[in-house]
Amino acid sequence: MSKPKKFDRNLIVIGAGSAGLVSAYIAAAVKASVTLVESGPMGGDCLNTGCVPSKALIKCARVARQAREAERFGVRLPEPEIDFPAVMRHVRVSIEAIEPHDSVERYTGLGVDVVQGRAQLVDPWTVRIQLNGGGEQVLTARAIILATGAEPVVPPLPGIDEVRYVTSETLWERFAGLERVPEKFVVLGGGAIGCELAQAFGRLGSNVTLVEMAPRLLPAEDAEVSDAVEEALAAEGITVLTGCKATAFAPGERDGGRVTVSDSSGETELEFDQLLLALGRRPRVTGFGLEELGLLDDGRLHTDDFLRTEFSHILAAGDLVGPYQFTHMASHQAWYAAVNGLFGDLKKFSVDYSLVPRAVFVDPEVAGVGLTEHRASAEGIPYTVTRYDLEDLDRAIVEGAARGFVKVLTVPGKDRILGATIVGENAGELIAEFVVAMKHGLGLNKLLGTIHIYPTMMEANRSVAGGWKRAHAPQGVLRWLERFHRWRRG
């Protein structure tokens, strides 16, 4: 495998999801010759089967929920009628409206050579592309970025291939032709995807059972967050089974099926019309020539702090390498992959993972940044907790959204923020203030001294800062001031 003396491209990017698109954009912006290869729809999972369609569906479900709760606000409405084809039409129209942002035409206009086909590494510098329209193209590049994403996990459990199941990828096409939601809907997996879709389909009329193997939902979050989400789902009629593992599947009458689940008390059989597998996602590594180049270790692609593989000019970004499978993390990594790929022999940058915001779009939303109590305790990091309950927030009260909390971890005796977690209305928006504060070294005293519009949900952030200030008031100074004011009264 000798290195070519000349290259067709400065950079070849394989995969046109978030990581691939941003990598190609950056390369073109600095006037590098770049080819972006994608065999499927532009935009990857996020646009076509992930973030965009799921949030469009969640919006429809939220509207249905709001209609049912309208009487709380003095507005009497009949039980909403769910036109499921119209719901799926909203999902499709949302994708179509965003598609131009990720289109071949846009990226070609930005200076990217977009090739639609299946890419495979022939050697460390050469990529063979089986074109979607027939034929093939072979290109060499000084650097290559792998951005092939991830795919849903389908466990090899007895009978699973005999029942109708969908994943977060196949759900949208399967459900596009349905006249109504499935009556009995079983969701396996209590992570972000499972919780979001379980709540959405419950609000749209399905009888949902959510099964999670771990002792609680959203196991990466603190226990009180898991409790809040489980309480919200149960209040909407969703059956939540935690500490419960699926062991076998069997066909049912008609098109449905049955799943056997077991916990410490024994086995239970659940019937379903539709089964959703939301058991995590694994890197998409097969079929790209990675095995032949010896880049895989036990089926995984490993990279260093600079996103480089064993061949330093071959880099990877996004869900393919993790450690966070977020669209915003894929975009974040893409900058490092592109810059290190193009300029790494002159100057290279290690990826900054110090501040990675996260959100789960259930209702109430969950969002966080930095340390959780669970993680701080596990790592032996000392911390102080300050919490503010949204039941005391004026805007939350008038909105009928007075549930949830803002929790901040700080360095003991100081206002420096180690992490923040929010459960509540628009938590995904509210967390941004803490992200900026932590990024720029602003403590809770700075947040407290910043004017927040009244009445807004954002005031919760200022209130939690006020709570920290009260708990850390200088008692000696206050006692002196009390004597001072008594003396001035005469």
C-alpha cells in the first residue's frame, strides 16, 4: 500500500449526515477540494428518520394533549379526533421543508463535489464508489473522514424475526400508510428514543407499554429525573415496566405478536399490534472496507483524541465513534475532523468534550449539561446541590406547567458551576444559559446579577442562583449589619 505521489482530492467524506455535511462544508470553506459521498438520502438519520420526524410527531401529540387539557383553562373542547394520515403528513412536510438545507444542490453550490453512491476504501488513500446510477468512480485523497453514523440495535432474541417490529429508522415508512395508530403498542427501551415515542403514541391514542431492563428510565440521569419522567408517563396512562427484560417473541393473531418479559417476580406475556425496538444504536462499520484495512477492533472503530484512526490521515466523526450520539456532537466533532484532516500535519486539535448539553424531548422536557449527582458521586468529585422547584415559578403557574425543577451542582463553598439539570417546560431551551455560563466561566453570582424578563420560565435559572446565594450568605457580616442597623435606630 504505497502512498500516491498526487491526489485527486484534499478530502473525501463518506456519509452525508450531520458530521459529514459539516466536515465537507468546512473543507469547501477553506478552498480544499472535497468530495462528499452518500448512498442514501442527504441529511442522514437526523433529517430522515431521527430528530426531525420524531419532533414533528411529538408536536402533533402535544397538541392532542393540550386539547384534552383545555378545560383546565376554561376552554371546553371535545375529545380530539386523531387523523393519523394527517399526522404523518405533517412529519413528511417537515422533512421536505428542511431537506433543502442538506441537499445536493446546496452543497454543490458551496463548492462540494457530491457523489451519490456506496463508498469503500480500497487502500488507505483510495475510495471506490459504486454509483447509485450505475458504474463506479475511483478517487484518491490526502485525507478521508468516515461519517457513516449508527444503526438501531436488534437483539438476537428467540422469535424476534417472526413478529412485526419497527425501529426508529423503519417506523416512519411503515406507519406512513396506516389509517390509525396501533391499538396495543409495546416499546422496548427506556432511553431517550423509547420514552419520547412511547409518550407520543400514547397521546395519539395507542395503549402503550414501555419496557426497560434497567431499574429506572433514562438511567444516565439522576434518579429524581427518572422518577419525574416515569410519573409523567404513568399519569398519561402508559404502563412502565422497569427492571424487566424481554426474553422471547412469538407471532400473535392477525399481524401482531407476543413478547415474554421477566423480572424478579417471574415472567409475563404482553400482546401487541406493534413492537418498537429502542434498545440503542451501534456504529455502522460494515461494507466500507474497514475490516480489510484492519481498522476494526472487535467490530468497533477506535480513534484518538484528534479523531484519527490507526492511519492518521483517516479520521472519523459522529455516531460512528461517539462517545455521545447527538446531532450537535456530530457537528462539533466535524470541525475537529475537517481541520485535523486538512491541517493536522501542521497543527492539530484534540476534541473538547468538557461541555456537552443533552435533552430528552418528553413532557416535561429533560435537559442537562456537565455533571449529574450520579456521575459526580461515582467519580468522587465533591459538590454542593442547589435546587429550585418550578411549582414556585410565576410563569410556570399561569402556564399550567408548575412541575419539575432546576438543579445546579457547584464547587463546595464557591459559585462555580459543575453541572445543571432541568426538568420542566422548555428545559431544552432553558439549559442554554447554563451552557454559556459554564463555557465562559460565569458563576451563579453572575447569573443572579443578570436581569431576567418577568414573567418567563428563564427566571427559574435566576431563582436557583438566588437560592445558592441565600445558602451561602456571610452570617458573620449579617450579624454585624443587624447590630449596625439597631445602633442607627438609636
